[in-house]
Amino acid sequence: MFEKRPPIDKSEYIFGLRPIVEAILAGREIDKILVQKELKNDVIKELYTLATDHKIPLVKVPLEKLNRVTRKNHQGVIAFLSSVMYASLDNILNELFSSGKTPLFLILDRITDVRNFGAIARTAECCGAHAIILPSRGGAQINGDAVKTSAGALNYIPICREENLKNTITYLQDSGVQVVACSEKTDLPFYSFDLKGPLAIVLGSEEDGVSPEYIKKANATLKLPILGKIESLNVSVAAGMALYEVVRQRTLAS
């Protein structure tokens, strides 16, 4: 049985070489660009350069995938628009330290479900998180569904899109931010660890959790207590529990 694909909101993508190039030049926020494999011309070269300069993920796909999105004259290129403005992690971190605030970030590793992402954003904003950090590839599309599920939180909490999460973790650690990974593959519970200082929490995909390379780089790997027979929590629930432990510790310390 074939998986039923959800209908695509046609307001959330544009197609055609020149319209996409002009959209980038005009400052439109683009989530990702699909380009037909082996497509080569001068405008494609310009598009590749612009995508690289603006840190926009560009994915080569077969023609059939493009045709599933639209049968109109897409010219081998479709761009999905983002419903949010992406922010600079450098700027956010500098502003937080300059104003004497204690940074709190979420790093989402391959969380692709739009509704999970929206729910995480909603809780993160309620808990006073300063930004959500995403990989430029392999994350959920930030579309209208994500904004709706977040109850509008994505209009307030900054989203940072980073090319290499491993390098981002190193950068945060070098900047004085402790990075902890949330995983059931440890014996150290969240509530036993000091979360009051500058902090970033890494959450992984529901299929296989946080990537081993990020667990290895993290300052600590922490778990949420599970007393029942099911071995893992929904990632948005785990995010909420971890964030509110941070809130609890920081509230008691203030």
C-alpha cells in the first residue's frame, strides 16, 4: 500500500528558475530548494551560488518528485517558503551575554514531524528559551502547519539554521554554553544535573534519538525517568519535561 501524501499548500512554494532567483534576491525566507538532477544552465549556476551565499539547503531530486508537487512549468526547480525569519546565532548569543541573561537553547537533531516541531516551539517559548537551532538539512519544514501547531510561538522565538550541528555545539561550548543531550541511553537523570547556567539541550529524532556524534560531544547525556513499559517519550513531551526542569532549577535559584 502506498503512503498517502498530505495535500501541499500552494501558497508555501514557488517554482521556476527566475522567480526563485528573484525571491532570494528580494530577501524572501526559503526553507529549501528542490532542483532536478543533471539540470545545467547559467541561471542554475546563479541559483547554486545564491543558495550557498544565503545558506539555503538545495537538494537534487528526480523529475518525478518535482511533478508530484506541481505539474505546472516548474523548469526543474521548486522552492519551499519558510513561515519564519531565520536568526543569527552569533547575534543572539552576543546580545544575551551583553544584557546579562543566561542563554537557553534547544538543538533539534533530525526532528522532521511538523507538528512535533510546532509543539516543541510552543513549549520552548513558554519556558523562555532564547532560540531553537536546526540543521540546514534533515529537519521539519517550517510551514503554516508548524506555525499553527506552535500556537503562534514561532512568531516570537528565533530559529537559527546551522550548516553543521557538530561545529555549532563546539562553538556554543567555546562560548561558555553547556550542551546536554537528552537520551534514555544513560543513567544520569535531568533533575540530578545543574542546569542553571548557560545551556543548550539536544533532542533527537523519534526513530533513533540523538546522533552518537552529538552525544559524544555533549558535556553530559541526561535521561527523563520512565517508569512504565514503553521505553521512550514523544520528543515534544520530552522537550517540555526537560525545559521545565530547567525552569524549576532556575526559579528556585533566583
